[in-house]
Amino acid sequence: MPKKGLIALSPIAVFVVLYLVTSIVARDFYKVPITVAFLAASIYAVAISGGMPLSRRIDIFSRGAGTSQMMLMLWIFVLAGAFANSAKAMGAIDATVGLAMTLLPGDMLMAGLFLAACFISLSIGTSVGTIVALTPIAAGVAGHMGVDAAMMAAVVVGGSFFGDNLSFISDTTIMATSTQGCRLSDKFRVNSYIVLPAALAILVLYLVMGHGMETARDIPEVETVKVLPYLVVLATAVMGMNVMAVLTIGIAMTGIIGMASGSFDVYEWLNSMGDGILGMGELIIITMMAGGLLELVRHNGGIDFIIDRLTRHVHDKRGAELAIAALVTLVDFCTANNTVAILTVGGIAKKIGDRYGIDNRKAASILDTFSCVAQGLIPYGAQMLMAAGLAAVNPIGIIPYLYYPMALEVMALLAILLRYPKRYS
């Protein structure tokens, strides 16, 4: 079992060594293309999956790359690319950036962007939708103010996981509460004790970091009509509309406003959408290869191995909560999907919780919080890849600036170690 488990997990190690370690050695995260690292790790994963014909191994890989959830994510990438680039060609980004810089002083922009991401993600319950809506604006602000685009993208990514973790309509919240048998409102109360201190601390940090930051003098002209596509996207998303429908409406609005204002003609609009879709090509390829690789890891017993090893030495309530946290974190690293991670370990977490007397509301909070922390820090997660693609930066470059997921992880660990909040511990 140990040998099989370690071999099953080894494709992830191959990817880490090829991409992360070699990039650190070269001191350049653009030195090794992430697509090539995933390709090599995927070939290795297929090669070590013995005991079945090669065609069967490729079929398993393809099944992981083309699940319905994966394909939905890819369609969102396609629409997001078309919307982002057509909005840029129409002048929506410059207009929105100009409006933001006019309304907010320079030292408030980072904090304001973080608050906006927190509010939107809490309202719509999805980190991806928040990232799609705000990252182009964050990148535009970074360009005009001369600050690191990766840092501004990280502000949005961090805020997007606030709502992903806390929202009543988030799929992770629904999955965590259903697997642990508690009410959404009860889990929200426990989670708020953990999440709010971390969010407030990071908001203060952004206010301090922004102190003395001056708004750029070359503020883009504010053409209010060109801000409408973003306002409509945000409003329809907050209303709970499907993210694909939201993006489709946004694309249509960029065409109508862009042609009406003379920013482009119909052929230029279509070309801008085409360029945006092509710009998502690398992101789509990475996502599919990651899905296939991780499906082989799961099929070969890698996730079962993790679960078995982490639950073997649990002896008390604190250890049980740490085991649940470690389980969902490691499974998220292996699946790059926080909802799937909760679904995979939810039943095991419930059994651990019942055996050691863990409050099911606390267990649900631990599952949701640590899955969101892991998803917010892995460079090959859909959220990070989306943010990197829209901001035109390397996903690894965003990680050092992810202050909120890091603060949330510290707070969640303290909640376990210090038995906090006492009422639910």
C-alpha cells in the first residue's frame, strides 16, 4: 500500500520538481513553460499506471480532462477571454480604471479593490466570477499607477475566496454543510469567527501598504457609457445569474457600445473576441492536462493513500480536527478543485467528527476554510490560472502576494489549536 500510494502521488512531485524547483534554480518562473511541465508530468502519470493497456490509461486521463465540471470551466474561460479582450478594445477597462482612480484616492485603491472582491464574492458565491469581473480592472489600475500587476491580481484573488468560503450560495458551503449534516446558517456563524478577523487584518494591511501611494497623473478619460459592461456584469452576477449568461451579456454590451461609440466596427469586434479566446489557449490546455493528471492520481489510489495515512494516528479532538484540515488540503492539492475535495473527504470527515465528538458545524467550517485556502494558493487552480491569464502575469508570481489566504490559514489553524470559538469546540 505505501509503495503504491507514493507512486500514485509521484506525478505531482514530477510537476513540482520540473516547474517550481527548476524555476527557483533558474531564478526565472518564465524559464520553464508550465504547459511543458504539465505535459511531462502527464506522460509520466500515464507511464506508471501499469496493470492495464495503454489505451485504457489514456482513456482515464481523457476522462479527467473532460469531465462535465471541467468542460464548464473551459467554456467560462472562452467567454471570459472574449469578454475581457472585447471590453479592452472598446475602452471599458480604461474607462473603469479612470472612474475608480477618480472616486478613490491612491492610498485607498488596494483596500477598495479588496472590499469590492469580498462583497461581490459573498453576493455571488463564486471566486471565479469575481476574478473574471475584477482582475482586468486591477491590472489596468496597476498599469496606470506603476505597481506590480501580480500584486493587484492577488488582492482580487484573496477577496474572491472570502465569499467562496463564507457565502450561503457557494458550492463549497453547500457541500460542506450537507456532508456534515448541519445548517448553512450555523456553519456561517462558526466560519465568521474565523474569517472576519483575517479579513479585517488584511484590510488594515492594504490600507497601510497604500499609505502614500499617489494616484497617477495620467488618469484615463472617464467615458461613463463604456463602464456599463462591467457594471452590468457585476449587477447580474450579484443577482445570482449563471456566470456564462453574465459573460454573454457582457460580450453583447461591448459590441453594442463599442460600435455605437465608434471604438470599432463589427469586424474589429469579432476579431477582438477571437484574439481573447486564443489568448486563453494556454490556460485551457493547462487546465485539461491538470485534470487528466489528477484523475490518474486518484485512480491509482493516491487520494486513498493520503486519507489512510492521515487518519491512522488520530487520538483526540484536536488531532481529529487537524486530520480533517490536512485531508481536505492535500486532496485539494491533488484535485485542484475545492468542491471536489470536500465531496471526496466529507464522508470520512463526518466519521472522524462523530468518533471524537467534533461539533459538525466546526467540522463543516474546517472543511470549507481549508479547501478554500488550498485552492487559493496552488498555482494550477482554475482561479489562479484565470487571474494570471487576465492580468498577463505568471501564476507563481501571484502567490507571494496572497496575503488573505495566508492569513486565513493561520487563523484557521489557531482556531483548531486554541479550541476557538469555544462554543463550537
